[in-house]
Amino acid sequence: MSTSSLVRTRFPSAALVVVGLAAGFGIAQGTGIRALGGAVFAAAGLAAGYLWLHRKGPGTAVALAALYVGAFVLAHVLAIGVGLPAWLAVSLVTLTAAGVTFGVADGAREPERVG
């Protein structure tokens, strides 16, 4: 599947948010290699950002990217600063970020941007 056909399909970018946040954390925790989880987080974020940019434009892409990175930071604050269990913190921010992403970028069936 080419990148242009991926943009035209309705592949949910919210799924990439889930992969980046939850799977990235799980891989880092399961392997003990934080950089590997970070690579998953970065790759999923770049893929989602590509979809946001081509589907919704630069303003929405920047806002959703800030939400994605902010969720990553907030998970750390909730786990380390507040003392929530790590998986609970990651689950809360992942559900929130994916839900907002779905509502903003994936849920509405409006004409897509060209170019």
C-alpha cells in the first residue's frame, strides 16, 4: 500500500496513538530497553503526524502532535510525580489522547484535503 493510498483510506490515526503510547511503553517495560520503546513512540508519532498533516492540515497536525507528546509527558508525571501505577497512568493518557484524536482526525467523514 502506497503512502498516498494510506492517506486516502480511513485508517484511524488514533490506532497509531495507541501503538505509540501503550505499545511503546509495553515494549520498553517488557524488554528493559527504553530506547526501543522510544523508537516505537517516535515511529508511530511520525506516521500519525503524516496522516494528520495530509488529512487535516498543518494546524490540526501541530495540535494533535502536541497532544501526543503531552500525553507521553503526562503519563510520566502521573506515574512518577503523583504515584499512580505506571500502566494506569499510560492507560489514562492513551485513552484520552486516542479519543480526542479519533474525534478530531478520524471520526468525521468530511471531504479530505488534497495535496
